[in-house]
Amino acid sequence: MTTPDAHATSPQPTPPGHRRVRPVAVPMVMARAVLAALCGGLIWGSAMGSTQTQVGGIYSCIDAQGKRHTSDRPIPECLDREQRLLNRDGSERRTVPPRMNAEERALAEERKRLQEQAAAAQKDAVRRDRNLMMRFPDEPAHTKAREAALDDLRRAIVVSERRLKDLEEERKPLVAETEFYKGRKLPFKLKSKLEANDAQQQAQRDIIQNQQAELVRVNALYDAELARLKRLWHGAAPGAAD
């Protein structure tokens, strides 16, 4: 025997004079269609808002035949030249560059690279000039630095020349010893000492020559610095061309 559910709701009697309204079941397919329509409307409204935000400019140009064109989108007749993008009030928003082929694009990129290099070089020139003025606020400061640098080189040359004279003195007794072997082959030991002395003297002469060349180079460097500093001290802008 089946026991009735205690929680089941008994049907309520319909009051006299009233018709009982049955709930209408909405098919699932129809519900989905309604939802899709609502979503589509929202998306369309959003897209229209976005489009209206983006649109609003006027393209203007003069083509190769001299004819003026205006449009709400890029003008096909002027793709090979600049187009002006105007606001609704006629003011210019920006300039649209011409479309480029591969060769033109490569040339444009090369121009851009060279411009960036020139800008970097100019920046370096400004920095060098400012550092130069900080190191040498006046000519006496520059002269002092020049003399200090040249003195170091001069002292090094003196040391090298003294070493060369020592080698020349060391050679004299070796040469005197060769007098005992006139017409004969020199002993290996004596010959080796003479050859070593010759090599050391030549090396020392090369050192002195390089030191003297460095002396000239450093002096020329300070001359160029002084010429640049004189222009800067007299008001030339850092990085300005000579």
C-alpha cells in the first residue's frame, strides 16, 4: 500500500466565478532564440559605438592629376602620396604617409637608421663637450693637465735613452774582444753576446721612437681640445659643429 507524501501539496480549490490559469511552458528553443537576439543586440550596439568612435575623420589629398579628393576613408587615388586626416571641424589630426613598396620601405628604414645614428652622435658630442668643460673650466687648468701628461712621456723617453746608452757601453768591450779574432771565426759565446746586444739596442730604439710619436700625438690631442674649449668658453653650445 502506497503512503501519500506528507510534503505533497494538495490542489487548491478554485474560487467560484474564477477560471483557473494554467502556467504556460516556454519551449527551450524559443528561450535560446530570445537570449541570442538580446546578446546580438548588445554586441551590435557595442560595435556601432566603437565604429562611431573610430570614424569621424576626413581624408583629404590632391592626386597626381591635381584633383582634390575627400573621403571618410583612405583615398585610393592618393595611396602614393601623403593624405591629411582632418577632424570634423577642419583642423588637421595627422598626416597619413604614402604606402610604400619593398624598395621604398627599405630606403625609409635606412634613412631612419641614419637619422638615429646622427642623433646618437650628436648626443655623444654634447656629453663630451660638457665633460670637457667640467674638467677644464679655464685655460690654465688645461695647460696644467697637458704638462702633466707630457712630463710623464718625457721622463719615459729619458729612461729609455739612458738604457740605450748603457747597452752601447756594454757593447764596447765585446767589440774590443773581437780584435783578438781577426780573420778567424768568433767564439759562439762572444758572437751570441754581440747579437743579443744588437737586438736589445734595436728594441730600445723602437721604444724611444714610439714614445716620441706618442708625445706628438698627445700634444696634438691637447691642441685640438684647447681649440674646442676656446669655442665653448666663448659661448658655443655643447655639441655644436666646428
